[in-house]
Amino acid sequence: MSLAIRNQMQVTVSLADDAIGAVEILPRVQPPLARLFAGKPASSLLNVLPRLFSLCAAAHQVAFLSAIGAARGAGLNLATRQHRMTLVVAERLAELLRGLFVAHLAQDPTSADAIRALIQDVLVLVGSAKAGCRLALSEAAVRIAAALAALGIANEDGAPMPGSPLALRIAALEEVILKPVPMQHSFLSAADDHDIIERLLVNDVSACHCPDLEGRIPETGPWARQMKRGRLSSGRSAPAERLKARIAEIVGLCAWLKAGAHIEIAQDGIVESYGLGPRRGAAAVECARGRLYHAVELDRQGQISRFECLAPTEWNFHSRGPLVRSLQGAGLTARPHARAAIRRVIESLDPCVAFTLNFRDVGDA
């Protein structure tokens, strides 16, 4: 059987003399998960998930296990909840750091030594989380905090030291090149879980690749999490605000792991599971790029009869979502730098797949 899968997005932006016109997104084509998983025992799919979802594999495994457990009506003991939450947090920290290296520090030679140390410690951190070794996990988090301090991130709020590479990067992102049209931001949270899960389990094939909350297409990810907690202002530049949120979250997650990864002081909503009646269950997990959903139905033999997955990228790169709202109609204050600024907006939303960016010059926006 040949499966039509395109694990890449295409973004096309129409540029006029002084504004952005249309923003078109050709989304990825996802594998037919419901068809691939149907009729299979849940245990046989745990090793398949990391191959299907190479990014945030632990988050997908935790979401799947939590949804299956909810469908079976199985309770979780404290040790299992602790282990799953620690896995998700360690992976989220690793992914947020990876994005920081790739997008913001890769061209800075002064950061090379600290980045190398961070990479080694992140590998130890993730391995310790998988092994359930909390002492090694805490020690790795301490070393990561020291490496972050060497990069100029020593404050508890995550604000980079003045003159550090990340402080300079934030200042550059705050330069006004794109002037977005005024809009009201919307952010995804655990309060939306029931509405989303209900849509996933009705016979609506668009729910997994073109989600909608009664016309609302919220943003999800570090900035959304910070904004829901009321810790950031909307700011002048979305890329700068998203970078600040990423740094602040890195510091917060590292502090939680250093302190022993106690479930009692964890942020709300990291891993949630929902029993939905006989043989139906769902889970929501806060991974690096935002809120991830899995929903399952089991047949009478306990095998999977339905599996649905909704990833954060489907919200952020929706045809009416945060990226389009950030760009469409925006004024261009420095046309020669507009294309680079548009790419920065896309990168700030951190898609979980590769993307190509095309530009179309038009005479009138």
C-alpha cells in the first residue's frame, strides 16, 4: 500500500509596495493514522510512535499511553504520573533548547563552548528521565543551569543579561519591520480540552488537520502558556515575545527539574487524561510546540478501533491561524528586510515540520 505523505509545508506570501497581501499555507499531508492503527493492539504501537513522530516522541508516547489507560478506565499511581510528567518536561526542555541553538545561537562563535556543554547535559537529562533516575536528572539540570548562566541567562525570570548574545538577538527582533494590523490574540489551554476532544471523536475528518473552536483558531506554544499565566505583555514584536517566552520557560522547567521534579509543584495541565465512556479515552500533553492531543476508541477485544491525533502545528499554521493573522495586512516599514522578517515570524512559531517560503510580488495588496 502506498501512503501519500508530505511532511513539509509551503508558505506563500504576496508582497505589495507597502504591505503584505495574501498569506497561503499548503499544509503537510499526514499519514492516515486511524487506518494504520485500526485493529492493532495498543502495546504493538508504542515502538511505532517514535518513527512516525521523530520530534516530541516521548510526548506522543505519553499521550497515547494516557489515552489508552483512560479508555480502559485504569487509574495511575503517583510514581507513573511522576515518570510520565518528567519525561514530557525533560523532552520539552531539550526541544526548547534545541530551537534556541538552531534559530538564535548557531552563528555566534562565543557561545560554542557553552552550547557543547549544554548538548551533552541535555542528552544526560533525557536519558535520566527515561531511566527514572531523579538524582541524575537533578544533577544534569544543575549543569544545564550553569551552562545557561554562561550564555547570559542567570536571572530567575529568564531575562538575558544586557549585552549577551540572546539580549542582542531580542533587540534585533524588536526592530519594527512589519507592522501587523491590530488584532485580539487567542491562546490554547487546558480549558479547551473537552471541546477539542469532542470534535476529534465525531465523524469530522477535518478536525485533525484543520481544527476549529467555533471560529477561534488559538495560538499554542511557550508564548501562549506564558500569556495564559499572565506573565508577559503582548509587546511590539511577536518573534521577540516568543523568544522571551521560550527562554523564560527553559529557566522555569530547569528549576523544576533541579528541585527534584515534584509533581505537587508542577505547572497545571502538563499531562491530562480523560475517560469518555466505555472503551473511549483521550489525553492532552503540553509539549515544546504546544498542546498535543490523542483520542482513542477500543473494540471489545481491547484493540484499537479508532485513533486521532492533533498536533500544535495544525493550530499555529492553520489557514486562519496565528501565522496568517500575524502577517496578513501587515505594513512594511523596511521593504529590503521584509522577507527576512517574515521568515523570523514563521520560525518563531517553530513548526514541527520543514517549510518552504515563497514570495509573490503583486502591484496592489
